[in-house]
Amino acid sequence: MSPHHVDPAHDTTEEVASVFANAPLILADEMFALAADFKLDQHPNKVNLGPGSYKDENGQPWILPSVAMSRRIIAEQGLYHEYLPILGSPEFRTEVAKLGLGDTGYQVKESKIASGQTISGTGALHMAGLFLKRFSSLSNDVYISDPTWMNHHGIFKSLGFNCLKYRYYDAETKTLAYESIIQTLESATSGERVGCLLLVSSTEEAAKNSQSALESLTRIEFSNPPAYGARIAATILQDKELVAQWHKDLVTMSSRIADMRGALYQSLSKQTEQDWTHIIRQSGMFGFLGLSPVVVRRLRDEYHIYMAESSRISIAGLNPGNVEYVASCIVRCLQ
């Protein structure tokens, strides 16, 4: 009998397939679905204001000079793809702790810090939740900002936490809901702060025990994290010249984002009598425009401008070549 021949009497394909028959169809993540739709869109003037990744003035990804310099140093040293320790690069963890706590804070708390390199920020949240669920006697409540990223609730719900929302954005004033945040923080029970993941303990013994517990959880979850990205970051943070260049890179990015925020505000203000000052009162890579879901859908369907349904946009997606187009289309959809 041929090795590729299948005897119909013993064909178990249908039987095996039935093992997965109860898997439900899950709604796609909003931002990734948006990115997929944008990629399929063939319109020459399409604009993607969804992802939180930096783009330059030509709408292209920008490799930070500090990162390029770090890569060259690593290449000269030789790329060795050996396993990292379970908790990741010690140099990376140390430098992130200094960055997160400040030099003074790190010096005071150094012996009381437990840390572990994770797979992205999402991985840090998951590992923090896993650690708290296994080893903490704190409340089962987790407070998550509204709005937030779609996966944040899923991360903690999957671990059995009770997810509570607190208002982060004031839709009426289109600004930070400061009072709501403060009230939530004051009423919530005390918890841990997470960074990369960083766990700051009250005693050295607690830090030592937490480190061993985190190591055990990491081994079960993903064994050990990838080395290259951590090596790039650690190389930058350990070198004064590269840190100085990184600070320049941050200024380059933040300055362009601020310029585009101002340009969008100016263009909208010239074309309508509506108050758009919330755009320039906000700061950072993202901004909330305060548009209705109906307007957001029109912008996407009629003008090929993509953004989250909440009208949160990545300001970094704007550039001198599209900001006037975006503003004009917003005005048309509001008329």
C-alpha cells in the first residue's frame, strides 16, 4: 500500500476535526481589524490614524538613530542567539528599573525589587495578573481605564479577576477625567505597580521570594524571553552617548507630534466655528477628537480615513501631506 494512501474505513479526519467543533467565532480585535481593512483599501489618499506606532513626516516608519547605533554595536560584538536566563536580560532589567524608578528611587529600593523581562507590555500585564492571582491576598478587583485597549479586560478576566471600569476620558470637555481618576485611586484597595515587570517589595526577603515565584511562572508561561530587543534597549541605556541620542530622538518625535497636533487644530478652527481647543489641551502620541461613531464610520467609508470608533487617533499618523485632507473631511462629515 502506498504510504500516502488513506483507507476510507480508517479515515478519522472528521472525527479529529470534531474535537474543535465547539470553538466559537470571536469578534476581531478592533484595531487589528482596522489595520487589515486599511491594508486592503486601494484609495490613494487613505490615512491610517489607528496604530500607536511613530511615523515620520512622510508617513514612513522611523528607525531611531539611537537604535541604529545600538544595532551596529551589537553587530560588531557578534550576534549570539543563546538562551537568556528565565527572567531575561539582567542588564535590561536593571536599566528599566532605573528608568522606571529614577536613579534615586532605584538606589533606595534596589534590594527590594523583583523583576522579569516580559513579551511586550501585554505580557507584563499578564504576568502581573498571574503573580497576583497566585501569590497575593489583595482584592480580586482590577480597575481598568475607560477607554482602554480592547485586550486589557480579556487579560485579567482570563485570570479570574473582577474587572471594574473607571472614567479616564471626559466626553463632554474632551479632556482627562481627573476627578474620576483620583476618586478611583482613593477608593481602590492598594496594589502593585508593574513596569517591565517590576515588583517593589517592603523587605528584601519578600523581593527574593517574589523573584523566585516570578521565575517559576515565567518558566511555565514562555520559558524565557527573546534576547535581541532587550539587548538593543540595554545597550542604549548603559551608554551615556546613546542615552543622549535617545533623548534627542524623543524630542524629534514629540516635536513633530506637537506640530501636527497644532496643525490639525488650526485647520479645523479655520474651517468651522466649533471649539477644537481640546486637541491642543491634550498631549502625547494619541488624541481624542470627540466625534460620534457615525462620523467616524463616514470618515472611513467615504473618505478612507481610519481611526478607532471612539475617535481616538494617533497624532503620529498625521503629516504635512495629509493633515489638511483629514481636517477638511472631518468638517464635511460634521456639516
